[in-house]
Amino acid sequence: MVNRSAEFASLLCSRLCHDLLSPVGALGNGLELLADETDPEMRERCMELLADSARATANRLKFFRLAFGSAGGFAEMVDTREAKAAIEGLHGDGKIRLGWMVEAPALPKAAIKVLLNLALIAGDALVRGGQLDIGAEGGEVVIRAEGPRLILDPEIRNALLGEVDPDFLSPRTSAAWLVHMLVSEAGGSVQASQPEDGVLMIGATLPS
């Protein structure tokens, strides 16, 4: 019998590897081009592309370390500036504008992980970019996404709400299931609207 915790950890790792494949692959391609290129202008362009790919890789690693891993150490509270910087780094290409409405200087680690994973899910739903507004106060986390093309996979929504068999999770639904588990363990609840008129609302309540 497969250990369910180990299986879920492997799903999160698969999600992380999937998201890192593109920038890391771009690094490899850039190095190959650089090795064969002799034109100074093209070599400079290759170096710019390598720098962009390296930055994107580092930003994604920082985000996933905070969203999935043990960033923040053993402290119960995590600086909200770290969460904001992680989200800004993840969307560094400028396609998604961030509205940050979190006044608290720190939040419980579970709330930070919920906030980051909800931001990841909502950001992925903004297929062509748009506005991502994030708010948190007390035990409430609210994410609002608005854009010209907004798609939330029904399986991801079901995982957020806990309406899925854990044996049939996938890397694609792992972040949503992590949110469900964290909120359930805190005795809270998750709400997710249907994406209508280019707007998606996702919220979570974590009792103090």
C-alpha cells in the first residue's frame, strides 16, 4: 500500500518540476546557442536571455519553497513581505498586475501557504494575463482574478472544495488539495466562484 503522504509529496514535486522545466530548458538552449555564436550582438542577446531564464528559475524556486516547503523556519508567523515578493517574482513577466491588500506585517505559516497557493491557482487561471488582487485580514484570505480569458479547471475547483477522491489527485490539482488540507486542519472552509464575466473569486477562512 502506497503511503498517501509520500504520494502527495511526489505530486507537489511533479508540479514544481513541471513549472521549472521551461526556464531551465531555456538556460540549456541559451548555453548551446552561446557556444556556437560568434557575432558580438547575438552573443549579448544570448546573455540577456540566459539572465532572464536564470532570474525566472530563481524566482520560481523562491515561490515554491515558501508555498510548498518549509521556508520561514520553525517560526509560527511569516513576514507578509516575503509572500508579496514571492508572488511578484513569479509574475515577473508583467502579464499579471498585482494588487496587494494585506496590511498585517506577518501571518501564520498556514495562512501564508494558503495565500500563496490560491494566488498560484488564480494566476494560472489568467490565461492571457490580467489583474490579481490579494487580501488577507484576521483569518480571511481573499483572491480576486480578472482578465480577458479566465479558465479554472473544474478538477482544481473540486480539489479546493475537497470534492475529489484523494486517490485520483494529480500534479495539476496538488496545490488546490494542499489548500484544502491546510484549511480543513484549521477547522476552516474554502469558497470558489465559477469564473464568470472574466472574474474569479477564491477565499479561505482559517479560524484563529
